[in-house]
Amino acid sequence: MSTGTTASNKNILTCNTHARSSSVEKQHNSNQPLFDPNHDPILPLHHRRNSSMTSNASSIVPRTASSTSLVQLASNVSTIDGLEPLAEKQDSPLTTIANKLPYLAESQQEPIRRTLELINLTSHTSPDPSQTAPDQSPTLLLAHSWTLFFSDTSISKSTTRGHHHSHSQRDHTSLLKAAEYQSGMSQVFTGIGDVESLCASLAGFKRTIAEGVRKGNLVGPPPTTPHSAGIHSPSFRRSFASSELPGTSSDQAGPLEDSLVVPGNGLGLIAMKPGHNLHFFRVGVNPVWEDPWNAKGGRLTIATPLAALDPTFEAIVLLIAGGVLETDANRKLAGNATADGKSRALKEGGRVVGVVGSRRRGGDRIEIWLSGPTIGSPPSEEWIRIIQNVLLLEIGSPEIRSARYKKHL
């Protein structure tokens, strides 16, 4: 697990996904990433809380055999004749964000406005301009690199994890079960360690899901939704989007594929069928209970209705990637200050290693996976409660208040 320090220890990310569509070929090898950001900047985006970012992200193309890192790709951009491209004169990303504030909902305006104020206050502490190329914005690194997995557990049979075996047999059975479970996973993308690459990768995945729906592959309508006209018909997709997706209305109902790419509407879980899962995890941590980081950890399970599943999952992904949940919880655990006013040392009560969004016939759910601060250690009970309180402050849905923590093993 990466534990590197970043330019910003606490980031809330928001990724604007309006961009031209790009098709993605299917990857035959399930162990290879399905998507990888290209270096052609086409995707406007923004980033909030203690950090600004460039207004461009990247399109998504299939990963080739090369394992060149995304940051290396971004740093090797050049024109055909080998000259550096000329910078275009346009408004700064922060100006663009500020100009669009009046068009957002009031609940969205406040955190962005707060972030712009923080950026303005901290702008004088930015790196020396002489150390940065004049036409290239600095890369905004995340605290950790991340991987997005997709899995289909709809055809796998649920088996007990060796409760009726001896200790050695139980360990062997658990390892086999973990290997079998992980073999059914496909990497959507991996090694994402900076803000721009993360937003581009998430946007590309959403466009791919939307393109599949546009071609008639709506695989997971809710069982209670009327679909007498057929799930592949445009009229059903329009009705489904207007009734199920947040932020839509009957007066401005659009196709589901268009609603999927709207920022804040989720990563496409709403278009998947029961048994489908998305796993967003730190690089170096496998999304199985038997992983050394997870062996003594557990999961905070949030049962959520379908209409709230996708936007809630996307919000938690961005909170985790930006380090908000973990950093805020650790700071609250340590306390704001001692009696004499001096800051306390940051105390680690645990780590947020990933989040899983799952479609289930018995009820959709989101699981936030927590571990101890070191391998083989459990998270503290107080820290787990603080994690839930931070979620309530950031998202505030009633489902989070009723979330329950359970150990993996």
C-alpha cells in the first residue's frame, strides 16, 4: 500500500464529465486494465478543497501491452514536428468554475465556493513559478494510487467460509475461495495516482457504460419498474431516467445514456444487473477479505435505494480518493488542539482501503472497507464511529446514519 505524501493531504474531488464520446474495446484478458486515459486533453473538470487543478482531462482508450505510467504519458505530449504546443489563451480553470457557480444547485455551490476561498488563501504558498514550466500546470498527486475493478457474482454460488473445518482446513478453504472470487474480477483501470488521470478514467468508464446503453444494452432495470414497452426501447429508457435518476424531472427527461455522464449521477451502477459490483481500492490491496490489509478489518455497509445508489457511490469514491474520510477522521481522533492551544500530532485510528458498490436483488448496498493503521491490525472503534460522522457531514443521507460495521472474518 502506498503511503506517500502529496502536495495536498486532504482533497474533495469533483469531476465534470461533459465530453465527446469515445468507444472502448473489450479487453480479453481480465487481469489487464480495460481502460487507460489518453494524453489528448478534452475533458473539462474541477477539483475542490485545498487544491486547484487544470481544466483538462483525457479521453479513454484501450490499454496496450505497454505499462507506461499515466504521468509519463502526460509529460511526453509533443507536436508532430517535435515542438512544444502553443498555449491557448482562455479563462483560467478557477475562473470557469466561478462563472458556472450560479447555474449549480445551492447545495453544490457552497462547498465549491468554500474551496475557491481556500485556494485563494493558499495561493501564495504554491511552488516557485521558476521551478514549473510556463505552459504546464503541476501534476496534482493523490495520496495513493487506485484501481477500479468490475465483478459479476450473479452466477457464483454462495458457500460458507470453512466454519465446519479445522483451523488449517479453514485457512486453505478461505484462500481458495478468495482466489476464485478474485479470478472473476476485471480491472477497469489501475495505477491512477493523480487528480487529472482519475477524473479522466472515471469519465471514460461512464461514457463507455452510456454508449452500451445507447446501443440497447440496459442490463439492469429495477424489477419493480414498469417496462411493458421493452427495456431496450427509447421510451422506456427515457421514462426510467426521469423516474429513477436524481436531478431529472418529467419536464426535462432525457435518455438514460445522457443522464449517466452528468457529474454527480454516479458511475453506471444503475445500468447494471443484480450481482454486478464495482470495487474502488488502493493499489496493493486486493478487494477480498483474506488480503493481509483486510484480514483484521471490516466494512461499513450502507443500504441504499437504487435512486441514491449511484450518486452516493460516486461521492464516496471521490471522498476516499481525495483522502477526506481518512484524514478528517484521524484529525478528529487526535482532537483539534491541546489545552495550551498547540496542535496535537495526527493520530491514525485506521485506513480507508476501498469501497464497493453492489447491485443485489435483496437490496443494493455500498461497503466502505476499513483496516487498521498497519497490516494485521484492526481499526479502532472510536475511529469507525468518526468515519461515519464524517460521511454524515459530507453526504448527509439518512442511509448513512443507519450504516452498520461488521468484521470481514
